Amino acid sequence: MSDVDVAALFARLKEEVRGTARRPNGTAPALRLKRVRDQAERSWAVTADLPLEGSKPARGVKKALRRLMRWYVAPIVTEQRTFNDAALKLLDGLSERLDVLAARVDAVERSAKTATELEERLTRLERRERGGAPAQTVAPQPNAAALPDYFAFESRMRASTDEIRARQRPYLDDFRDASPVLDLGCGRGEFLALLRDAGIEARGVDADADMAAYARGEGLAVEQGDALAYVEALEDASVGGIFAAQLVEHLPPATLFRLLELAARKLRAGGILVAETINPLSPIALRHYFADLTHAQPLVPETLELLARQCGFAQTELRFLNPPKQRLEEPEDELIAQNVRRLNEIVFAPLDYALVARV
């Protein structure tokens, strides 16, 4: 095998390893390196044999040349095969090491997530109100108290405050001219903290006592209360923006419709409502939906948009957000690639969507 071929093969090997590192959720490292190893075995076949065709004198000459070439080429062939064998063993070793490293990365990520969850739950205990503490939840929905410790459930099943804050950051631009902003079901106060840091006046309400106490511990203006009752008590046209992340799927149809009606009344002219919820068009998102026993029903995007129109919102828009990190890789064949893209659109659809509505 020529030096050029060896250099080209190792250049490809380097790219394959780098590609695997860039795509931790892509093809398994062992499988990717196996492809390079297989190509090496096909490309590195070395032989000094010559075909013995033609007349008898010609065959005699060829036999003599073959003996001579064997004497000359055999040491080179031996060295080449030794090099090939060492290179293939190196590929096998790299494959095994990549698998071990990937497993270690997964373990570290799981440990970090567990540590973050425990830290948030300990902080919750420190901030939990003592003495005459209110009921754990004041939400009137039938399933609102299905989980005895909803704060712990959210910490484990949803994400850390830092992750939620990162997901909600894109909404900031919608509310820059919308103060005061009301965050319904504000949870641990991730979006309220973003609004505060951006200099936008805002306050929040959450039915869960621990959620409200945790958010107040962050220095945020948060009350414990039922979202519908809180909005109903506001003066008409008194707020510029209403934000509700992962709230509407908890509400029965009649309550949801009433909340949208009230939101349209309480927003001033040009005010904005952003309601983020789980995307039921995503099979992965539906798994998260059914994991939470306090949910009432998934909401098809067009259904929520139609309800907003019927409740008095003049302009509506749907935004699909948070696509999964894992997707199928598209092959080079265009016909197959089209089918893979379509499969990605269905199986790996965005996990959430947001209704953006204006009065």
C-alpha cells in the first residue's frame, strides 16, 4: 500500500473520530471505527504473485521474475503486513477507548444532574415556610394534588433552573415593551429572573407552596395562588404581557377557555400572551406528558390557537421549540435521505410549542 493511501486512510480515521466526538448521540464509536477498519482490511491486501499466462518460454521468464521479486519484495511485504496489523490493532484499541469514555461521560452527566437536583431540593427545604404554612397546592383542578411533592418531581423529570432559563431566554424579546408582565405558573421563577435581569417589571403566581417559596428566595415578586383566580382579580387592561410556560396542559377545557378569555380582557391594547406547552405531535414529548399525573390533556397546536381566537385575541402565531438533540443521520442517497428527513420530522419533532397571541 502506498504512503499516499496510508495518509489518506488515517486522515479519514481522524475525521471519523472527531465526528464521533462532535455527535455524542450519533452512530456508536465502535460502529464508526469498524467501517474504517473494514476499509483498511480491503485496501491493504499485499501480494507479490504474477499471473502465469502466455507461451512456455514466457511462463519460464515469469517464474524466474517471480522468484526474483519474491526475494526482493518479501521483506517489504512482511513489513507492510506488520504495519497493517499494528494499525488495525490501534483502530480496535481506539474504538474500545471511545466506548469507555462515552460511558464515563454519561455517568458524569447523570451524577451532575443528580447533584443539581439535590441542591435545589435542599434549597427548597431551607426556604419552605414554617409554622402556619399554606396548603401545598391551591390549584382546584382534580389532579392538582396527585403528586405529594411536585417540586421534587419537577427537579427530577423536567430540568434544572439553569436549563429552563436557557430554554426560556428566547421569549425575552417578546416582552421588552410589555411591562408589567405576569408569569402564571411561574414555578421556580426562571423566566421572572430573566425579566428582572433585563430590567422588565414582572411578578408571578404559582399554586405550589414550595415553588412560590423557592422563587421568593431568589428575590422575585411571587405569590402562591390559583392562576385563574389571580387573573380574575386584576383590573381590565392592567398588564402588558402574560407568560404561561407548561401551564395550559394542566387545565380542564372549561378552565382553559376561561383563562384565555380573562387574559384577553386583562391585557392592554397590543398586549401579548405567550403560552408554552408540550407538543403532542412529538412522540418523545408525549412520554414527558404522560409522566406527569397532574396533566389534564395534551393540546394540539391548532386547537389552542383556535381557542385563543375565539376568546378575543386578534393575532396568533405558533412557534415550535426545543428539538431533540438526537436525530437520524441522513445518508448520501437522496431518495433515502428524503425519507430519513421525513422520519426526523415525525419521530424527532420539537418537544414544545408556544402560542403567541396579541389583543
